[in-house]
Amino acid sequence: MDWKKLISNKRLGQEARQSQRHDGRSEFKRDYDRIIFSAPFRRMQNKTQVFPLPGSIFVHNRLTHSLEVASVGKSLGDGVMAELLKRHPELRDSFFEEIGTIVSSACLAHDMGNPPFGHSGEKAIQAYFTDGGGAFLKGMVSSRLWSDVIHFEGNANAFRLLAHQFKGRREGGFVMTYTTLASIVKYPFSSESAGPHGKFGFFYPEEPLYSRIADELGLLRLEPEGEPARYARHPLVYLVEAADDICYEIMDIEDAHKLRILSYDETRQLLLGFFDEETRTAICKRMETEGVDDVNEQVVYMRSCAIGTLTNACTQVFIDHEEEILAGTFQGSLIKHTPAAILNAYKRCTETSCKKIYNSKPVLDVELSGYRIIQTLMEQMVNAVVYPERFYSRQLIQRVSSQYDISSDNLDDRIMAVVDYISGMTDVYALDIYQKINGISLPIV
């Protein structure tokens, strides 16, 4: 793959039009602005990241997580750009110099397709079709839609949200640049190629859009024509993935300390585990010299050091493996190729998270409640679009925004409209609708 072709400011839906700009912003900065001012981005402030949404202690939600990922992504992109320009001076004064902004924009958008209640929301949508009341639809919808919904994926949904032409929206969805859109897709293949891990990058209605983008940018096609589309990742996806990996793992440790799931000593040991003894001593001395006495502030300080180390390490991995990345042969994430000491420290954080954080009572409670809420909403709304002539169905359908194709003549489109509607809800809105349709609460007039 070729950097000059990989970084393009062509916009999906405006390919034939060269717009005139007068405010000094680049096309990639416009992508950033379009995302950050959008309603779906704003709604992430009320979507669970890991822990229940805050009471007296403020932990991360999808919005704050995405902002932090974007910050780390900018550092990764800028660091890679600066080093690779030394290797490729011919890329100076080209779009390549904007990869920090591109990665940052993709980081902002990477979680926009996630449903309410974290990963339990994803599982609830999948399980409704595989194990729940939606199993009867298997013979009624197309095989491609069925594959999409039983593997429902927040990553694929983010691409759909940005690229799909919903009702009342112009062609190309958000009309983003090809490169920003490609940088969001971690798994550049359809659900039919998802395999046992169940991950994929785009639903079947958006496959032609992704193929158009991939062909324009020169992404390597890994399957022959006639087979389900499967491409090599856009190189910048590795930086978006690394920023996400760094933030969710390290920030979950900080949040667990705030919620007293992890003790100070446990947290300190995990965060300083990224450094050798000499560096650990130096970090502790700096905290003492700078008057960082409060234990919460010390955790913040150590967390900052850990993120900095991981960011530098992932930047170096990308630079060292640039040739493999461009050839589409690089395997795994950037973090998995970091030096052994850093990787082992990261694995200790992951093991602790799985053992003590993701299985803690507050997390399990919100996942159990969220799972039940999403399953119930799916049951009610799918039945409504399958049997739209019923009185109760008509009442439910009238609640859905006109942007969703909920009254289409095509059952595939109606089922996908239900998935679009429910996955776009915030946690609070999903709970509110659940209570209303179950008669648990009544609107106050």
C-alpha cells in the first residue's frame, strides 16, 4: 500500500464535487468537527463504558473514554508522522502530515456505534436472535442480514452510523473523508468472514461503500473477486486500536481505584509495573518533589506515566514494522509487539481487570439489568415490525424517529431499523422506554 494513496481528502457522497473552503480548516479537521458536534457523539455521555454511570464518584462513560482515546491517538499519529517523514522526505507538504488529526477523528468515532449498557448491550442484541424470541426470523430474512444481526458489532455499527444514508440525511451519511472512515474499521470484512471471534467491520448494506473506499485508497484485497469482501487494514487503524487499548485498560485501573475495587497498593503496583526499578524510584521521587501527596493524585500521576510509556512503545512498533503494515502482513495489535517488560505489565493489568473489575458486583449488576432491558426492547420492537397491522405494533412504531426506515416494505430494512433505533439509545432513554412499555412508569403531564 502507498501512503500517498492511503491519505485522501475525498469525501463519501461528494466525490464529484470539489468544495471551496475559506476558513483555513483542512478536510480532516472538518471530519473531527463534524463528529464532535454531532448528536450521536453527544449521546455517548450517557452510555456505559464499564462501570455504572456516576453517582457521587465520576468514572468514565463512552464520551470521556472517546475523548481520551482521541488525545492518545493524536500523540500516536503525530509521533509516527514525525519519524516517518525522516524516512520518507517526499511525503512532506502532503496529506500525510495530517495523520495525527485523522487518527484523532477516528478515535472520537470508534465507539459511536456501541449500544447502551456496554458490551452486555451487544450481547443482548446478538442473543435475541440466536437464543431468544428472534430465532423465528431466520427463515424470514435474508441470510446476509441474519449473519449481521447474530454477530451484531459496535464497530460495524459505527461505520454504518457515519456512512449510511438514513432518511433525511444526504448521501454518504456524515460525508466524511475516505481516509477517516477507513481508519475506523478494525475488521475490514463482512460478518460472513467473522469467524469464531465474531468481529467484523461493516453490515452488508454498507459493503459497497466500504469497497468503494478501499479501492480508492488502494487497500489490499485479501479474497478473490466473487468471495465476501475482505481487505487488509488501513495502516492508521493500528494507531486507533492502540489508543483504545491503552486508554480502556489503564483508565479502568484508575476508575477501579476510585471505586475502591482495587486498593492503592494494588493500583500502584500495576501502574509502576511498566517501569524498571530505577525508573519507578525516579517517578516516586518526582511525586515527592512536586508535592503530590494525595493518593488519588498519585494514581493520576502514575497513570500518566504508564500511558506515556505505552504510547511511545506503540509508536516505535509502528515505525519498526511499517513495511509489514503496508504489505498487509502485520499480525496482531501494536501492543502485542511492544518490549516484553511492557507487554507483561499490560497483561497483568488485563488479568486483574478480568478477575476483579469486569466481574465486580457493580459491573455485573449493570450488565444484567442492561441485558434484560435490551432484550425486552428488541422483543417488543421486532414483533411490532413483523406484525405492523396490530394496534400495539402501530403504537410502538409511531414512537420511532422518522429517520429510521421502520415502515419499509422490506422486512430486512425494518429489522435493521429496529437495531438502529435501539443501538442509538442512551442508557437512561433505554431504561425509560423499557419502563413505559412495561407499565412500570407513566409519563408525567
